[in-house]
Amino acid sequence: MSPSETETKTTTAGQIDKAVGLYRALLEKHSKEFDSETVQLVLGQSELADEQFQLFCARVEAQSNILVRHVRVDRSRTPKKVLDATGRAQYTEGDVVKGMPSGEGDETDVYFFKLGRNISDDDLEKEYALRGFKPADPYSQAAVNEADPAFADEHPNGTHWKDDKGNCFFASFGRWDEERYVFVYRVDLGWRGDWWFAGLRK
């Protein structure tokens, strides 16, 4: 369910109390690590509160454009059978398909987020981390597109992974004209702004 599918509500007093409480707990925990006079100087800096609030805003905004799909994942399949089960035209490199990580668990929630801007693979890792995600394994991503073949029509989606040598690979599901397709290749060219990225909770 996406945020747009639910009634939008404003921040509650209880949530504000919790946010302040979490920050206070951290300050109390680490209070002995800082010199009092230095802390007083920092508290006198007018930009301190704004910087703290901007970080809070970034994390809230990062969570505001997320879709969730719960799926069952058959991890006993070979990578080729995982792609075959989606019923899509396949544009792939055989060795990359064979090396697709299978992940763990019979069921999982897969989270999809969209940035709306072009991004490199390295910077994409930071966006995953900001949301508390890790890139979804292609088995989980494929399970979503198998269960709902039309999902990628409006939400072209991708994930990526690296091997032990640092080589970068990706799987992407989308639609071109009437053809639903899946790409699985080795590449490090970055992503366009219209892609949704598949992630799992860390």
C-alpha cells in the first residue's frame, strides 16, 4: 500500500514527544563524552536546530514515496526458471543470470521507491541506506513481477548487486510498447529518474 492510498494525517503530539525523547536519550547516553563549555558553544549556533530538522525532513521524505508488495518466493528454482516464470521477454547475459543471488526466506515484503532523478549506482546505495533498505535480491523482485505482471507497466523497477570482485550487475523489469521485458546484465551506467528501486528491510 502506498501513502497516497491512505488518508494523510499530520504529525501528532505523541510523535513529537517520541522524537524529542529519542534525541534526549542519546544526549544523556553520551553526555560524559563532551566538554560542557564546547557543548554550550554549539548550542549557541543558530543553524544547529535547522540542520537537525533538515536531517529529520530528509528521512521523512525518503519514506513518503514507497510501495510495498508482500510475496512468496520460490528460492528452489534455478535463476533461469525464476525469469521464465515471469513470462517476459528476456534480454540477458547467461553468466550474469547464473550468478543471480537467490536471497533467503519463503515470504518477504519488497519495498519500491522512486527518486525522480538520474543517479549512479554508488549514490543509489546511499538512498537505500537512507531508507533502512538493502537492494532486493532478484528472486524477490522477480516474484513481485511474476505475481503482478502489470506492476512494471507503471512502475518500471530495478535492483542491483555486486560480486566478490566488485563487478556491478542489475535486473530490471519494464514495458516497451506492447512488450513486457526483463534485463539482466553487467553494467555500471547509473539509472534514469523514472525507475523504482526494489529493496528489503535490513
